[in-house]
Amino acid sequence: MRTITPICSLLLLVVPVLSQAQGNPAQPAPAAPAAALPRTAAPAGAMVYFISPMNGAKVTSPVTVRFGLRGMGIAPAGVTNPNTGHHHLLIDSELPPDNLPIPNDEKHRHFGAGQTEVDLMLTPGQHTLQLVLGDALHIPHQPPVRSEKITITVQ
């Protein structure tokens, strides 16, 4: 049985080229507005904070970082219990947009299993750390529940 998928793909590539060759430049489609992602409500007064290290601490690597949470509970990623979320640790990074999932890379560490501490290998020098609580889909709550940014020095 033959499919027309390869033919359709070829037409999608050829038609704009032919159109331009005939003096009819292909007009780009208007950009669709970005869809707003749903935000999970956070209760008033909820806060996330560092138990350790403290702001300004001089530490050695690996650095044990302990997360605190008040006014909410911890739930693994994918779990949608009210007033819960999981930790995200930002390392030497600015805050990501509040209406999008928090990236998952070396500067944005996810703790989607509900972890409340981590041993970090950090290079010598100054580093900034910040916590953001994410909902089941890794999106910051509304209002965002995030810590102050702290600076530590790894010796």
C-alpha cells in the first residue's frame, strides 16, 4: 500500500520555491499568539527557603544544599494534589518565565521525586542559588513560590 506522505512533503518544499521563482514571494503565516499555560494556585504566605547553606557561606564541594518549605507540601512531579509542588534549584541563573515550565539543565535542577536536599559539585568561586517551587508540570505557582537568591563561595 502506498502513502502520499512523501509526495505531500515534497509539495510543501517545492511550492514555495516555485512561487518565489514566479515573482510571488511566499508570505509567512502570521504568528499564532502564545497560549497561556494554566497556573496552579499557591496559598497566601507559602514560602520556600534554604535551610543550608546560608547566604554568604564559604563552603567546600560537594555542597550539601537543604531546601525548606512552609505553607505547602511536597508532591512528586505529575501529582496534582492541592497546595503541593516540588523543588527546582537555579544555579548561577536568572529566573525563568513564570508562565512556562522551568527548564531542566545543569543550571535548572529538578527534584521531581520530592527530594529536599542535594549534594552539588561546584567549581571554586562564587555561585548563586535560588529555589522555585513548581507544580505537577514544572510550572511556577501563582503567585510564584521562590526563595531569595543567595550567594555562596566554594573554596
